[in-house]
Amino acid sequence: MQTIFQTIKDIAIKIDHAIKTEDLGYSDSSNASGEDQLKLDVKSDYIIEEAFKGVDIVKALISEEKEGVLELHEEGIYTICYDPLDGSSLADVNLSVGSIFGIYEGEPRGENLVASAYVVYGPRIELMLATKEEKPLHYRANEGLFNLIGEVSLNEKGKLNAPGGTQQYWSDYHKRFVESLFAEGYRLRYSGGMVPDLHQILLKGGGIFSYPGTTDVPKGKLRQLFEVIPFAFMYEQAGGQAINDKGMRLMELIPAHPHDTSPCFFGSDYEIEALKEAYGIKA
Ligand code: AHG
Ligand code: MN
Ligand code: MN
């Protein structure tokens, strides 16, 4: 696993360089979810693929930017599912973006995730690594080296509310839930990039990030293997909770297709319990 983590550090430095120096425009292709790809999405995907080609414990790769499974090493143990550049449409307005990695042993599904990682490309490059043994570890890069800042733990209750999805298409009970948090004094924090938004909640001690099913997109937008499950693991390891709109742990998701999405809620205990009540989810 340390080889995979070292490879992710090398990848982070290269993608950060690409973000800072390369063309921010669109390519002429689209991805498996039908979204137009930026040149940076394609470049980041290429950087990751090339890096893991040299790591023989990696059996296969599944990328948000590619349709199928890329088999790498027959004798490998891990399948890495990744979003090469999350929030890439924010690069041209100079907001933070990220990369997300889910490391699975066996079939890629929630219960088989053994580690996850994400990188934030902001004013600095930051990295969070989570394994089953410990709380997520937070690193910051300085001149190409990642220094450990410390372990990350969520408080029982936070102050931040990051509500995703098009508000016009929210259900009435979701609207009431979001409004009830603001009425309690929660502050809106939503950049439109799940990596910096979820990172902020983790580091500021708590709150909730939601991306519900909506009338236009009933199963939500965020993809299970590359976005939802890796962050669910981070939040649970930090002492928080991560569930879908039925109250099921996101770590129990079994995608039928690599690009399947799920409604998702990540937060500290207090906010997730409030969500369950608002959604009529029995304990
Ligand atoms: P990607 O850039 O990989 O397609 O994903 C962007 C995601 C996520 O980062 C963010 O939380 C969400 O899309 C924002 O969606 P809305 O614009 O619908 O809020
Ligand atoms: Mn994404
Ligand atoms: Mn992406």
C-alpha cells in the first residue's frame, strides 16, 4: 500500500504542474457520464494511468474519464478507481480542484474498499490518506515533499452546511432540512468542488455535505466508485457518518456499473441524525 501512496504523491505533483501550466480549455471528447472533457481531465487521467503502469500490485484501473476497466497486472491485488480531476470546470475560475482514489481489493464495491486518498490542488497541494487501521492522515506538500500535519477527527457537531444539487429540483423535505440547518445557525460553504468542500468540513471539525437525488437526477450526480465510497470511508474513519437517502451506509453500496451514481450525505453525527429525521429514516 505504501507504494500506491507514494505513487499518488508523485501523481499529485505532476497534476498540480499541469493545472498551473497547461491549456484550461475543452478537448473535443466526452466521458462515460456524457460530460465534455477538459484537456486537463484527459491529461490528469493519462498521468495517473502512466504512473500505475509501473506498480505491479495494481491489478486494474477504473477511471471516471474512461468507459471500462483497464487491466494492468494480472498478478496484482488492488483495483484503483479514481476521479483524475474532480471539479475540473472550476479550474478556469481559479478555484480549488482535486483528485480522488478508491483502492479496492477484489470486486470494486463498498465493502471491498481497503484505503482511500484525495488530493486538493489549492493555494498549496494537500493530501489525505485513509486506511482501516487509523484516522485519516493529513499532509501538505512543500517543495515536492509531503509533510504530515496530523490525524483528522470530526467533532460530534459542526457549523458548516454544503448543500449540492440544483435547488429548483430538491424535494420539499430536503429543502426543509437545509433550511432548518441555516435556521440553527449553520453557515453556507459550497464551492462546487466536492474535494475542497468535503475537505473544509473535515478540517473545520464538522458539518454536512449533501448531494441528494433530485427530480431531474433521482440517483444524484456523484459517482459511487470514484467519489462517493472513497469519501464515505474518509468520513467514517474520521468518526463521522456517510449514508444515502434511505439511511444505508455508503460503504455498503454495490454498483451495477462502474459509473453508477448515488444520492449521498457526509457529515458529523449530529447533522446526519438530523437528516435521518428529516427524511423519515427509522433508526
Ligand atoms: P467532476 O468535475 O469530476 O465531473 O465532478 C464535479 C462534482 C463535484 O465535485 C461537485 O460537488 C459537484 O460535481 C458539483 O455539482 P453541482 O454543480 O451540480 O453542484
Ligand atoms: Mn468528480
Ligand atoms: Mn472528474
